[in-house]
Amino acid sequence: MSETAQKILFCTDFSQNALQSFSYALRAAKEIPDAQLVLFHTMPEPDAQFWKGYILDSDDAMTEMKQKIHEKIDAEYRPLLPPDCPMEVVLTTGDAPEEILHYANRENVRMIVLGRQGSGMISQWLMGNVTARVVRKANCPVLVVPLSFIEKQKQAK
């Protein structure tokens, strides 16, 4: 991949919508010359009191969490990759929309791809609507793939 690679940032929360949106990120990576696919996941910042009260070594807990996320990526996403489409994985910790936007700006991302529905209404209530915040503040195109569109495409086949 050249230094001028056009990064396609695929954001996942491992929801059904994210998994099904992956095909759109793959298509963009294939169609854009010198494109590089980046799978991006943000883990919520652990509450210091939680770690202090229940886990003695938070570094080990984060390492274990990252390992489980990589295993999930290997099981769910890597099998869908064509052999000629390498994928970089970026894991961050913090507020998802802020982390996505920070990375996209820092790395001059060509396009962000993400699903519209997250992993559940409770998580959207707790964390806010990630997709809406990214769309509002992104400095690059954002492809939002609603689960309803994917379902409609399946029914048409």
C-alpha cells in the first residue's frame, strides 16, 4: 500500500447492522484506486471505580478485552475479505464518535462506512447516537447503511 493510500474507515460495534454493512466498505475499498480498508472499533473508557473495585490489574483486563475483540474480528470479518484486500485493524478506547472523527481527521480518511442501528437501544441511550454524531461532524463523506435497506435487498433477491 502506498503512502497516498485512500483510507476507507469501516466502524463496527459488532452489531448485526455493522456486520452486514461491511460489504459496502469492501466494495468501496475495491472500487477506489489505492484504497486501504481500516476496521475501527472503540471500546468504552472503563470507569476507574469499576476497575479499582473488581479488577486488580486493569492492564491485563484491557489486554484480554483486546484479544477477545481480535478473535471476534478474525471470526466475523476476516473470512469475508477477498485475498487481494488487506485490512488494518485499529482499536481505541474512549467516546466512539470522538475517536472515529479524530482518527478520520488525523489519517485523512477518504470515507467512513458505518451502520445506522447500533447494538441496541440501551447502548444508544447510554452512549448517544454514534452515527448521527459522526455524520454531523465528519469532514469526509459518510456512508450510513441502515439495517432496513439490507433487509430489503435480501428480500428482493
